[in-house]
Amino acid sequence: MTQAAPTSPCMNICVLDAARTCTGCHRTLDEIARWGRMSAAEQWQVIARIDFERGRHGLPAAVQER
């Protein structure tokens, strides 16, 4: 069975910091640009990285699996 893709972690707070990372969804500019072309597995890897970073800062998870 193929893994379902996650929903986009976009929060409509599209502001890039000095490291070119969105302050809303915490994706890099490259991840944002490639999101629609990524496989579900690649998207989940991005979500895992975001959730790890958010957890380090005491923030809730980016998205929940469908």
C-alpha cells in the first residue's frame, strides 16, 4: 500500500528568516518550492524534521497523519 501524503504544513505566515526558512511552517525555501513534486515519503521526511525542530522549541506538531 502506498503511503498517503501529508497535508501541507503551510500556515499562511509566509515570512523567510535570514536562513531562508519560513517562520510559519519551518520549511526551507527549497522545500516549499519542491513540495508539490516531492513523493509522499519525502514530504513525511520534511514533516518529521519540522516536528523535531518544533519539539525542541516546545511547539505542537506541524500536521497530523490522515
